[in-house]
Amino acid sequence: MLLERVLRWTLVAIAIAGLIAGILARAAGRPDVADVAWELGTAPVIGGLAISMIRDLLSGRLGVDAIALLSMSAALALGQPLAGVVVALMYSGGNVLEDIAVARAERDLRSLVDRAPRRARRKTGERIEEVPVEAVAVGDVLLVRAGEIVPADGIVRSALATIDESAVTGEPIPVEKTRGTAVLSGSLNAGETFELAVTAPAGESTYAGIVRMVTAAQTAKAPFVRMADRFALILLPLTLALAFLAWRISGDLTRSLAVLVAATPCPLILAAPVAFIAGVARAARRGILAKGGGALEGLARAHTVLFDKTGTLTVGGARLLSVEVAPGEDPDEVLRLGASLEQASHHVLAKTVVAAALDRGLKLGAPEQVKEMMGSGLSGSINGRRITAGSRDMILSKAELSPWEQRAIRRASWRSALVVFIAVEGRPIGALLLADELRPDTPRAIRMLRDAGIVRMVMVTGDRAAAAQAIGAALDLDAVLADRVPSDKVEAVRSEQRLHPTIMVGDGINDAPALAVADIGVALGARGASASSEAADVVILADRLDRVGEAIIIAQRARGIALQSIVVGMGLSLVAMVAATIGWLDPVPAAIVQEVIDVAVILNALRALTPGFIGGGARISAEQGLALHHDHQTLFKDLDRLRKIVDALDDATPESASALIAEAQRLVQNGVVMHEREDEDSVYPKLAEVLRERHGLSAMSRAHREILHLARLLDRIVDDLPSEKVDRYLVRDAQRVIEAIETLVRMHTAQEEDIYEAVAAQAAA
């Protein structure tokens, strides 16, 4: 490749030297010397092109370079050396322009490879030694200094590390990693020096996988590019026909030469590869690695997308959905006791319960005398009290269930959740509902795919039907295939492939066979060396599902620009050929016109590096976009408390009901109402300056008014409490209003999160 580029630059230098020498000789009154100089400037280009064509013919290919060879040879044969050297300069210059354009487009890809760390600082006891990254092994402790690239995947051993993952995942904001948190190789240490415990050798790390995929992306050729080569062959017989017609009309072979010169097919040869390499580079900036132009074209043509569920559409692990409690019990205390006990468990759900308690700021007790019954639960002593956490069969031994226990089991069934009951001294006091949940960006990702033209979306999962159907219904997917093993996923992909071009999106090892079979396999998650990443054609380095839709949009733009460049280039070339046929263009002007077309086509193809024109208006930074999530987390805590109040009102006495309703009113006024008014007064005006579509914000403002209306109704109920008898009808009315507020605010907040994510993504792009 390097030798070819050197040869191209040498040939263009010879052509320039010959052209300039001939012009100087002509100015000095020596036309004979000028002709020789122009011929010498043309001959090497003819020779290089002839050798290239012979090589192509031996490989069974015939390109439209034959037109360029024919035009230069004819120019010399017909005594038009100036036309010949101009064509030589334009042809060799076009190849150099391609090198420059591709180098510009590959710059982002090459930067990923060039920044790969070569050395690492390994800590052995109290000694620190610098070693090649190839010598780093699993279990080694590395010292990563400020401003250095992380050389291998690992776990943070220091108290805190600030990591910039933008080069790997495309996320612009540095993130703080606490002790025990995973760090990807290729990330930048944006904070203080920290220690890293290596979990994968450098050769098998995330960044090594990225480098391999970047290399593949730089060398692969898109089917569309090969199609463009075949499409351009139409030009060869058409050119010869027009050249013959020009000679028949005029009887002058010079006019035929002008036709040949005008037909030099650089736009057709250069446009498609430049556009697709630019598209691959654009995707890489966003943390999307496409293994060459072929993968990008496949994305652009996709009709159907199949998703794995766990880890792709959902977060891929259990989350605490809610805490159900017995009458008179405190949800936080139920969670604290359960999490304190779960600290001693090795069960996969134990970490989830403990993490949920710590997130709420609960202080956990030390478990003692713990006994675990595999598959059922565990028991132990917390501060002298006997605590048990486990399944329904383990905790609820009596045949008759209390109303709150029935409610907990019913709600767990509705939400396809696992229920863990908590008991103190044998008395059940509450239950933890745990389940997988949708990724926050999943609804927006599905909408992006619909907007990108994806017609059919199918979930194929090994999970049970009830849980899968619930997710499918929430996302309005076209089909749900549950209880599928990896071989079933492969068959599902093949079934869809028979009808339309199909993408498979997955994240786990069990998805690798389906990813390999699909027209385009997309691996989700920043694990560049995993089995799924190796099998996939596209790897989303940022663990975000909405990047799949973004990848398709980038691919469609690159393919559209490539097609546009080819069609416009061919059209302009045909116009120039017709002009030459009827005598409006002589050979030298025809060559100059053709070069202008070359430059225009290449510049147009480079537009694929950009995100495309987005209507005018204000812009915000990525940090400002993320800051729009201002206090939703605090609001969610208030909403959780409102839900608990609604449940507590079921069994509340008149006195306690009055207190609960008043508490709900205070939460709504001090939290919900203030939040919605702040949104309306300060946040939405900023969004209105950025968003092209303002009608959506009008609908969101309508939701604000409905929430404020419900808040006023709750105020009325509270105002009447001192004078009204607190009977079951008043309690029921209060429950309805509180529940309506809680439900509406949750839905409204989720919609706001989607908008804020879109604005932040637009700012980052």
C-alpha cells in the first residue's frame, strides 16, 4: 500500500514537471522541445496504468481505467501531447486526491490504533518496573499515571479513579470509578495516579480487539464499491460509441480524443470508497466500530432487526423494583435487614439487594450465625434478632396468606419479578421484588430504529414467555420469540433473512452464533475481544442500545452520499462527453472540466464524515445536555414514597390515614409541583431553542398542567380533613388522586428523560 502511494505521487510529480517544462519551452519559442517534454510527462503515467490494467486482467477484472489509457495513448498518437500530459496529470492527480481523501477519512480510525499503549508500569512489591504491554499478565498490578492510556482491562484498586472513555465508547464526559470497578483498556486516566489489577492480557483486552477491528475496517471493501466498479463499466462502450459518433460527424479524430478525455472515469472509481471510509470513520467517532464498508452498507440496507433480551433490551441483571411491607412496617427497615443478611450470601441476587440498600444510604448491620439453604434462602442474627430472607415456601409456611402477602405475590406476578420475603423472629414483615428491567435508552432506541426505516423488530430470547411478552408489549415489538436456545436463535435469524436483509443485536457469548449468521451482526457493549464482538460485523463500544439506530443512520447517509456522488459524477461526465461530441470542448479544456468534476465528487463524498445538516438554531454542550436531568433522582424518591403511602392507606386507621394524606400533599407540593414549575419556567425554554420540533414540548407542558391540577385536588382533600369525617370514601378519593399523580409524573419524567438523552446525544455528536 505504501509503495503504491509513493508510485502515485511520483507519477503526478513527473506529469507536473513535464507540463511545466513544456509550457516554458513553448514560451521560449521551442515548440519541438515542448512536445517532447509533454510526451515524457505522459509516457510514465501510461506505463504505470498499463501495468495496473494487466494485473487486473490477470485477476479477471476489467476496469474503466481503459478509457484513461486510451485517451492518453490517442493524444500522443494524434500529435496532441499537451492534451495527453493534461490527462496524465488529471488521472494521476485524481489518484493522489483519493489518497488524501481516504487519509482524511481514516484519520479517526488510525488515531485509535496509534494511541494503543506500548509500555506499562507493573508494581511488584514496593518496586515499579516498566515492561512491554505484551508482558502484562492476569493478576498483575499496574500503576496508571495521570494522562496515561490504560494498557489493559482491569479493576480499580485505588479508592477512586477518573477515567475518560471517549476514545473507546464515544462518551464525552469523564466518569469516576470507585474501588472494584472495571476499567477498559484504551481509556485515558483523567485524574490522579491509580492502581489497576489486570483482568485480561493486553493481547486479549478490549483495546486489542478494537485495533483488530479497525484494521479490518481499513482493508475491507464494500459490496456497493464493487457494484460501483461494475456500474462504471457501462461507461466504456458508451464512451467508444460517442467517440465514434464524434469522428463520423466531424471527420476529425481530435474531436473523438476530446470525448475520450472528457470520459476519464475518476468520479466513478473514487466516490464510493471515499464515502464509505468516511462513514466508517464517522461511526468510530461515536463509539461504533464497523468492520469495513461492507458492514456499513449492510446496515444501510437493513429491513429487520432481531434483539436478544437480557443485556440488550434490558439491563441484564436483577434490580430492586419495590419493597412491599406488612401493615405498620417501614420499607427502609425491611430493606436494611434483608441487605444486612444478604451480605453473607453468595447468591447472584445478594449483591443487588445490598447495592440497593447502600444507594438509599442505609446503614447495614453485621450478620452472625448465618445459615444458607441453597435455592431457598438464608437466616442469621442481626443485632440479636433472628432474620430470615427467602422464598415464599421457606417464609410463608401457613396455608392462609394475609392480604399484604397476597398483594406482594400478585404484584410480583404482574411484573414477572422474583419475590424475596423478609421475616423477623419468624414473622414476615415485608418482601423485596426483584426483576430485570428495560435499559433507560431502550424506548428511544426503538423509536430511532423506526425513524431510520426499520420495518420489522423481533425479540428472540432464552427467557420465559411471560417476562419476554411483557417487554415486547412495552416496546411495541412486532414479534416475541421466547424460550429459544442459541441454535433456535440462529434459525430465527435465517427465517427472517429469507425475506429481508436482517440485523441481529446481542451482547453475550450465546448470541455469537446468531450474530455470525445474520446479514449484519451488532455486538452491544464495550468488550472488544469477547466472542460476540469477534463474531459481529459492527461493535457498539458504548453500552448503549440507541447507538444501533445511530449506526444505521450514519450508514444510510454514507451510502446515499456514495450513490449521489456516482450518479452526479456520471451525469456531469456524460454532459462533458456530449459537449465534446458536438465540438464545444477541445481535448485540453475537456481534461480540465473532468478534473473539476473529480474534485467536486471527492469533496461531496467526504461529507459522510459529518453528521449532516441539522436545522439552524441554538446549540448546547454535552455537559449542558446531561445537566438537564437536574433532579429526577430526588423526584423518584418522592414518587417511591407516594406509592408506599397509597399502599399504606389500604389498612390505615382514620388518624393515620389523615397523617399519610397530609404527608403525601407535602411531598407533592415541595417536590413534584416545584419540579414541574422549574421545568416549565427554566428548562423548557432552553429546550425550545434547541429542538426543531416544538409540538412535543407543548404536549409536555399539557402534562404539567394536568399534574398541577391533580395537586390542587389533593390540596382540597387535605383542606377538608379537619372538618370532614375520614371515612373509607375519602381515603379512596385520596388514594386515587395520589396514585394518579405518581403514575403520571413517572410517565412524564420518562418522556423528559428521552428528550434530555436526545439533546445530550445531539450535543455530543
